[in-house]
Amino acid sequence: MNNVPRFPDMRPLTLGDKPLLDTLLASQQPEISEYTFTNLFAWRKAYDFCVSQADGVFLVVSRRDGRLDIFDPLCPAGKKRAVVESCFFLSSSLPAAFVRMPEEAVRAFQGDGAFAVAEERDHFDYLYRTQDLVALKGTAYDGKRNFIKRFKEARAFEYRVMKAEDVEKCFYFEEEWCLARDCQRTEGLAREREAMHEILSHFEALGVQGAMILIDGKVEAVTLGEALNSQTFVIHIEKANGSFVGIYQAINQMFCEQAAQGYVFVNREQDLGVAGLRQAKESYHPCRLVKKYTLQKK
């Protein structure tokens, strides 16, 4: 970590940080969806993600609105408290908080009068059993199966595993998807567009998996994901032309069957407090919500 500044100094996250960060994340086996290199890299401009280190521990820091949001320190649990206290001391001139902290990381601080711990409900991840999303068995999934059946019977289509040569077609699909929704007028959609563009632009370097649904040779749905930990596959992007009834349900089921079959769980990330998105994620009946917390010094 010779090229990683000491906190509170930091530098922007770059593609060159991938080998180190991949190694650190593999050793931690994170459950939170933010903690893949792909996710951090794709959203680095939106959140001004930087890297730093404190007491020899790697840190991911977001510099936004005159404050520092620090992610879970990448170190053993026994060292975490010392790193947290060191960061709060060193950042005394700027407002700082630890964000997206997993439940086990904040447990030692709960009940401690020196710290405030708060749930980040809008950022809880939705975790599903892979076999539930693939098989869609039982009455709870009747609606999903019916949508997929309607999609498959309505027209000919091709499900295709994404390769580097398909990236250009996916760029064109993303442009059309955003034009239909006027993404530039909605901050969240504009940032999501930028994140998807970053993943597609660095598709091979990031090592993600992707798939498409083509109708009459044209891309009408795209999804992107990768391993989050040894048991969990995380889906970063899922977009489709909603005028084709059942296409969202179809690409989710087929991608889980093709790309996530070797994993026990699928993490479909958070709902960001968007009512429609929350309803859609709950409709797939998660087996658990991966809770996240903010930790602040009182």
C-alpha cells in the first residue's frame, strides 16, 4: 500500500487499485453490495471515491458536500475499533461518519455513549436464495412465472451471454432507455447511467458477467453482475424495455440460472427508498435483508 496516502490525506480511486482491493475484499468476504471493486469504480465519480489508509488499514472514503463518508475498514474485527477511533481523531477538522457499516462491524459500538449508531434502511440489500429466483416454485411466485410464460410465448427472442464485442450494442440500448426516461433530468438515473457506462467501458478489465435479451436482433434487456463473496452473486445492473411484458422477470430468471447457479445467494442491492423499487424487490421474497448502519462520534 505504498501508493495509498495516510488518512486524512487521500487520492482518487483508480483502475490500478483493483488487484489490491480485490485481494482485501476476498479476505473480508463482505456481504454489502457496495464492496466489490466494480461497484466502487463505477460510482467513483458520483461519490468522489478516494483511497486512504489508517494504521496500515485500507480505507474507501467518499468526499461529498464538505464531509467524509468512510466505508467499513478492511481489517480484522479486532482491529476495527482502533481504526475507527483513529479516523475520528484525525478528521476532527471535517464532519466524518462511517457509512454502509455491516451489522457485525457496529455491534461493538452499540450502547457506547461516545458513538451514535443508526440504521440506513434505504440502503439495506435484498438477499435471495439463488434457487428461489431460478425455480420460482410455489404460489408466492405464480405471478413471476406467468409473466415469463407470457414473454416467451409472445415472440421469438435470444438470451445471450455478453462478450466484449456486444458492448457497443449495450451502449446503444442504454442511450435509448435513458432517452425514454429523460435520465438527465433525474439525478439518480443520470448517475446510474454513468455507472453503467463505466462498467461497459471497462467490461473486460473489471471481469464482470453480463447477459442480454435480443428481439429481432436488437438488444432489449441488459444485466450485469459478479461474485460478491464465495456464496453470493451480486446483480449491479438490470435494465429492459418495459414495453415487452415479462422481459424483466425473464432476464432475471435466466441470468440467475446461467451466471449465479454456483452461488447460494443472490444480492439484488438496495431500493434507495424508492417505493416502486422497494415493492419490486419485496415481490421476489428475499430470505434476508443485509442491514447497514451509519456510525458517528457524538
